[in-house]
Amino acid sequence: MDRELVMANLNAYAVLQNLEDLVALDPESAQAAKNWKISIQFVVRNGPKAFVSFRDGRCKVGRGSYTNPDIILFFTSPSHLNKMFANKANPIPVKGFTRLGFLTKDFTALTKRMEYFLRPTDELLADPQYLKLNTVFTLNTAAFAVRELALGDPLCIPVAKGIPDGIVLLKILPDGPAVNLDVDDGDMDVQKDDVARPAAAMYMKDMKSANLFLNQKMDPFTAIVRGDVSIRGRIPFLDAISLILDRVEGYLA
Amino acid sequence: MKTYDYPKSRALFERAAKVIPCGIYGHLSPAPLVPPSHYPFYAQSASGSRFKDVDGNEFIDYMCAYGPMVLGYCHEKVDAAARSAYETGNCVTVPAPVMVELAERLVDLVPMADWAFFAKNGNDVTTQALMVARSATGRKKVLAISGGYHGVAPWTQGLGHHGVVEEDQANMIRVPWNDFRAFENAVYSHPDQIAAFIATPYHHPVFVDNEYPAEGYWNKIVALCRQKGIVVIVDDIRCGFRMDMGGSHEYFGFTPDLVCFCKAIGNGYPISALVGTEALKNDASKVFYTGSYWFSAAPMAAALACINELAEINGPKVMMEYGKKLLDALVELAKKHGYDLRVTGSPSMPYLRITNDPTLNLHQDWCSEVTRRGAFFSSHHNWFMSCAHNEDDYKKTLEIADKAFSVIKKNEAKYL
């Protein structure tokens, strides 16, 4: 799989899903989206397909086709989608011309807000609410990104082949958030949810430790020995996922 | 029963983390010991089968420094031999006579060996073995076992690991252990391209049950390799001198072309050895391979004393017998508490796993509860017995293990 396609899959399936938590956790975004009732389909030629829908004050992001979306945005290639995510290109709307105002104004404001939380500085991270959102986004993006790299990145594919079937949990203590990766017969399903008896688990002591760890500001071995991060269960799962996670920065930095 | 605390270990680790990558790196990293908070990080002293950590806690050691300790820490005969060499001259411009004596002894001890070559670490000689095979055959590719461990050089690690690139792996072909058909397919798929097959005498990966070779596996492998001109390399670094003084291949009844030794050869002194057949001596001479400390006399003197002592007391038998006695007792103890404790691999270096919980959480808890009461158990790696483990160790270990089973029983509902 070429790099542009992997990057497009990351953007569509790992980055975009942060809109769900943005609307759920950021009061400003929740306020903006509270009355929205609209759906957007992203279609990339020779690339990913994803949708975003807003209803009842919530945002849902998913893979594949949405039934009868209000807006369809077409991209001529994975590279075109990637350029849009880098604010260097615009999509081609093929449905929903009357909703262009929503796209250029409201939706763009929301994505810019998401971008704000995805570009931390030490100053911003000093605010607990910012810290929480950045950490949640980083955790979820990382987990969804693992799937895409496991299936598409040439150095991650051999690593992923060695991962046995089972569920791996990544959780921030004491009460979450948590995300799990369910490996089954060569495929991987990611869910933003805790599980009771994972095959392997990585627990981060608190939000601050999680943020340092997930943003690679903490060497994992030291973090584990110190107890900032704890690992349990079938650790080879975590070894493999950690190797894949280390490659995310090469795409999304 | 008292449980240990480790404040000095922790404090030392904090200092280490500032100036050493990972704090403690490599196979001694406490990271896979679950949880690290139940394990010591630094040793203050060691003697016989036990060591004391910097907090004054004593442990019966079932890891033996991950293999090197085989006669007991601070073994007088081995240390005396090394001390004598240190006092007369260790690392000198020319080697000491002990190099010749050690080579002669190994050739005498290991039936297939016609020569010996010395280095420092196991990976030095596994890499050298590949180079000798490539020189001898003129071929590039190497067959190895999926999940087999031969050190940390880029050729030994999987693609996707940090610092490893596609070119490092381009000539490695991995096949499953105990699958002769897959081995055969790999050989026939790469006619006249394979220089060597390297494997441990039995399969001893981490985190999973260890596997002995199936009946006839090695004989079929060797027969095909002879037919196709492929050099057979046994990596006896972990098992060496714990199963058979002639090499672990003797235990399994086959004859390789090259054998790599390390760990138990020197009771902790840094030395490794590659031994081989006469047919490969010339190529071993042609391969340029050396290291600054490879000719040091003290580790050689220690190794000579160590293997002589092991041969004298039949060290492999001693370790197998102690291992079997301990493991049988642990399995019964586990049963008493309602657990199935599976033991695989050689009794002298077994891998254990409580099978009731397939996630290994219960096993991790048990091993860590044992460790913090005074017997060092790893939950992910095979253990190692030594010739220094004794009846006191046996009794105390069972007492601790029993207590630990009671402790984990209270929390087993989390995992079962």
C-alpha cells in the first residue's frame, strides 16, 4: 500500500473520529453542534470512504457508506484528501450544494477546533480541560491508527502478522477513557470502550502520564518500571502494538 | 510471611533513568516482570543459589542471571581460576596459554567439535556461525525458526523493530518450529541459495510453552541439509551444559556442523564459544572476526574451571534432577489450590504457566507474589536451575509458592 493511501486511511479513519469526542467533551463544540441534523459522506477515489453525522447533539463518525447523506464530498485521490487535511486543498462537493454554507462555515470551524486540540503546546497542556481532550484524542487516534498501519504500512504488516487473536485494552486510570483493539483472523476492530478481561492491557496511571506517554515524551520502559504505565497479560500483543504505534508519528506528526 | 519493599532499588532506578536509556535496558529490564513494583532492580551481593538486592532482601534465584550462573554465584573454583589470571595478566597484547587449554578441553568434551573459537557474547558467535556458513557455501540465505532467538543483531530481529531495515532481513527465511514440511518447502523454493539453518536444540520462546523437537524432526532436518549442502548450526547458548555436557544436540541425538555456546560456559564470566567440524575450520579461519576483549585470559580460565567442574559433578544431571523434583512439587501444590500449572522445556530450564487463565494475569500475579517473598520467579521467560540449588532452597521455595497460591486465590475472580 503506498504512503499516500496509508495516510489517507489514517486521516479518514483515525483522525476524523475525534469529532465524536470533540462534540461530546468540548462545551464550545457541543454548543455549536447541538441543533445540527446533517450528514457528510467522504468518498476518495481508490481510497477510503467515511462519514460524519450530526444528530441530537451528538456526532457519529464511521467507515463506509452512509445511507442518503446530505452532503457528498469527493476526492480525486488519497493525496487530494491528505491535502485537504493539511489545509492545502478543497474537496469536490457532488451533493448538497445548498449546504455549502454549513461546510465552509460551521463544519470548518469544528474541524479547526479539533485541530486546536490536536496541536498541543506545554502552555496549552497546563489547562486540565485541554489536557484531557488532547489525551483522549491522542489515545483514540493512536488506537485507530494502529489498525490502519497494521494493514497498510510495509514495516507494520510483518509485525501485525505476529499478533495473535484477542482483545488488547488501552485505558487511562482511574475511570477511562479506554479503547480496545480486537484482533481476529488478520483483521482488527477498534472500539472506544473498556473490556472486562482483555488478553493484554496497558493502563496509564492518570491523564498527565497518559499524555506524556502517548505523545512519546516518556520512554516506555522507564514509564512501565516506574508505574506510570502498567502492562498486564499477554505482553507480546503490547510489544507488537507498541512497535506499530511508534510509526504513527512518521505519518501524522 | 513478610513481603519485600524496594525503596533503594527505586531510588537507584530514578538516577539511572536520567543517564541510561530505559534506566535498565535489554533482557534485564524489569518492564516485563509484572508488576515491576514486586521485583528488585539492583543486586548488592550474590552467593550460591541466592542474591541480595540493595534493600537487603534475599532471593533464591531461579533465573541465574538469565542463564550464566550454573555452579553458583561466587563459586570458589571458578573465581579462583579467574583471580589467578587477573593477577598474572588478563587482557594482554598476546593471548594466554589458557586459550589453547580451553579449546582443547571443548574439543575433547563436545564429540562433534574439532575446533573452538572464542568471543564474548552469544550473538558474537551466532553471527560468526552464519558468516562461516556463507563463506563455506558461497550462499547468502539463512533459514531460521519463527520466534527463535539468536541475539539482538539486526539479522536476528523482525522487520518493524526499531533500527532494523528490509536489507537486514532480505536473506532470512523463517519457518515454524517442528514443521518439517515447511522447512522442506523453504529449501526446495530456494535451490542452492541457503547457506545455513540455525535453531536452538528445542524451541524456547518467551511467553509461550516451550517445545521439544518432534520424533525424527532433527534427523530429517540434518539429512536434508547434508543432501543440499546447508550448514546446520545449533544455537546452544541457552541450553548449553544444562542438558548434556557434549552439547544439547547429544541429548536429542543428532550431529550439527557448528554449535554456539555462551551463558553457562563461564558461570558468569564473559565468554562465548563457537565449535565446529574439521570441514569448516578453514572457512572459520578465513572469516575475519575478532574483538578487543575476546582473548582475555580470566574468562577463559573461569570457563575451563567451570566446564571441568560441571563435567566432574555431572552438572546437567544435577540440574535436571533438582528441576524435576521442584517442578513436580509445584505442580502438585498448584493442583491443591485448584490450578493447572503446565511445565514445558527441560527440567533444568523450564517454562511454567498457570493455564487456568489464558491471559497470563494469574500466572503473573503468582510469580510476583512468590518473588516478593523471596524466590525470584519470572512469569514470561524460562527459568534456570543451577548446581547450587539445594534442599533448603527446595523447601523454602515450596513454602513461598504455597503462600503465593493462597494470595492469588483471593483475587482469581478478576481473571477466571
